[in-house]
Amino acid sequence: MTMKRVLITGAAGFLGSHLCDRFIKEGYHVTGMDNLITGDLHNIEHLFNLENFQFYHHDVSKFVHVPGELHYILHFASPASPIDYLKIPIQTLKVGSLGTHNLLGLALAKKARILVASTSEVYGDPQVHPQNEDYWGNVNPVGPRGVYDEAKRFQEAMTMAYHTYHNLETRIVRIFNTYGPRMRLNDGRVLPAFIGQALRGEDLTAFGDGSQTRSFCYVDDLIEGIYRLLLSDYAQPVNIGNPDEITIKDFAEEIIKLTGTTQKIIYKELPTDDPKQRKPDITRAIDLLGWEPKVSREEGLKITYDYFRSLPKEKLEENPYGRAFARR
């Protein structure tokens, strides 16, 4: 039987690298693609000596060519954290629009099924709680977060247009807060920010009064949900996340207890358009995919903390923007 081939964009990123691992484990030939603006080759270097893995250093916002047949495409190329998309807004918009268009065209040419990674940020600062897939969202298109939110909303619209007009097999996953090994400590997201501050002996910085909520899904659970969605026959968006909701203040206290730090929580002004609540309604994933998260936050946080603690000291202080970015 011919080995099925999958293209994974954003392959050197947090989620992309875990997807590479999963599809290698499932017996696929994996082609990884990444321009390394926010990705890190260390995340996938363990795959380089495998015959069924290859890597292209390429920006999907430009024309994408992959020789040979492709069965599946997973589009995970995009800055995903506030520090990323606020620093490189144009690239964020381009990968969500031009990049998505290029990959949909490639899927059409190859007769491949494509899954695109959307986000809970399409719901904006929600007026419906918990958020289900039928909610259209409350997004400020010209606010600082608009470059990410609207890139993902456009990505969903473009994907559905290809599905309805070209009858392309498409899947859309709306990803809620996810954590685990291979996250960057200094990427601006709340979990690595708290753990990084604890490891450096700094006070933990919460924004607002700490009453806003998030729901954290361990990466292995998320990857399982994505895998099941790809192989399903459902084309509408599906939330994948953990509905175990917690306030930022309580979460900071969990991190203090986990890390044993003696530092305190300090509060700063809430950023513009920062969502006050975030909790997925995963009824659709349960009913359609038979999926729900298995890893408790206590278990997942311990694994993640052990990973961060094992990093070399220079990683704790690393500035992800020490390298130059092209201002395209």
C-alpha cells in the first residue's frame, strides 16, 4: 500500500511540530514547511534523519510547490501569540490571506483534503459564553488584535468558498488556549509568561484585575482532536479546547504553587480588546468526533513545567525578536 503524504505548514512551530510527530507515528510521509519567523528547527530536528520526513524552508505567502502527490494539507503557518502578531502584523495578515489562498489552490491541484487552523480569537471579546461554533463573534477589525482575528476570519471564509465553489474537501478547527512542551517561554501568552517569570524569580504579571478567564488544553489532547477532525467528513468549523475554565488570578496562584516561587502577582492595565472570557462549547466535537480532553490541568502543567525547567539558562532570557524581520 502506498504511504499517504501530508504537508504540514508551520511545521517548526509549537503545534506544527507535534502534528509532525503524530503523522510520522501514524505511518505517513510528512513534508514540513516553515519560514522560521516564529518556528524553531530544534522542535523537529529529531525527525531529520527519517526517510519519511522532509523539510522545506519556505514562506507560504509566496507560491507553494510540492512535487508528487499529496493526500492531506494541514495549514498551521501563522504567528499565534500577541507578541508575535503585534510585532509582525503584515506577515500575520499575509499568511492568513495569501498563504491560505496558495494552500487551497495547492489542495485543489493535488485533490488533497485540507485542514486549516483557525482560533477562538474569531469570537473576539465574546458576548456569548461559552462560545459555540454558531456564534459570529465580537471583533474590532481595526484594533491591535484585528490583524490576527481578521486574518483567521478571512481564512475561514476563503476555506468555505473553496469548499462550496470548488467542492474541495476542507476542515476548519477553532483552537482554544493550548499548552505543553515546545512552547516559547517568551511568546507573550499567559501560561509560558507566568512560568518564565517564576523561573526567573520575577513577579507574575496579570492584566486587568485577574477576573478574566481562560480555558487551557494540553497539546496531546488538541492534536488528537485535530487528527480526528481531519479524518472526519465534517466541513463546518469545530471547537477543539478544554472547557475547564479558570480566572487569570487563580491560574497565577496555581503557577506559584507549582513552581514554588515566592514572588507575588502584580496587576497591569488590560490590553485593548483583550477578551474577558474564553471557554469552548465542545458539544460538536463530542458528538461528531467522539473527542474530549483527557489530560487534567494539574497533570499537563507538571509536564510543561518540567520541560521549561529543563531548558538551558539562555532560553529563559531569550528575546524572540533578536533576529531581523523583513518588513514586507
